[in-house]
Amino acid sequence: MKKDFYEMTYILNPVLDEEKFSEMVNYVNKLIEDNGGELVEVDEWGVKKLAYDIDKKSTGYYVNLYFNAPAETIAPVERNMRIHDDIMRYLTLKYDAKMKRHYDLRKKGELPALFEDPEGEQESDDDK
């Protein structure tokens, strides 16, 4: 079975305590693994300010993760996340070849420097 590469970011209710955050991250990780996925990287960003209030909350506990999984995994995972009260929002992205290449280069620390002036000077709008 073919497995695709995915990135998922989700926001947990910020009123939970540290133990509950940990429990929820483990819940989502297990959800992915139980549905045929393999976790590659889990990055907890912690409590951050939201761009707009969600359910009268101005902050949320952000978690970003990368995983390999068959396409059939996404529907049950997202369904479980949608019905869980402590998960405020989530977003799942399926990586194409170019995005995966960028991810691999970033992990190796080999991303090319883009738009960099060799003399170290930055061009401003006033220069044009």
C-alpha cells in the first residue's frame, strides 16, 4: 500500500494543564499509528496567540507533526479530531514531491539561501 507524506497542525484548548496536553498529543499520535500511519516528527510549539478568537479564546496550544500514511488514514483521523472537544482546529496537508524535497533539505540544513545579495546588502523599495 502506497503511503504519502503529510503535515498536520492542530490547536488544543489552552485551558488544559500540561498533563492533559501530553495526553492529547499522545492521543492524536496513537490515532495516526492505529490507522496505518508512521510518525516522522512531532513538534509541540506550545501556547501561542491566535490570529482571531475561537470559542472566545485568544490563545491555543499548537502542535505540528509530519507523518507517512495511506490516503485512507486521513478520514478516520480527522473525524476523531473533529468530534473531540479539546481540539479547536486542525489542518492536514498532503505533500507533493517538491514540498517533500524542501522538507528533506530543511531537515539536513541544506536549504539554499534565496534572494540573498552576495555583498550582504538588502534591496529596499526606495532603491528602485
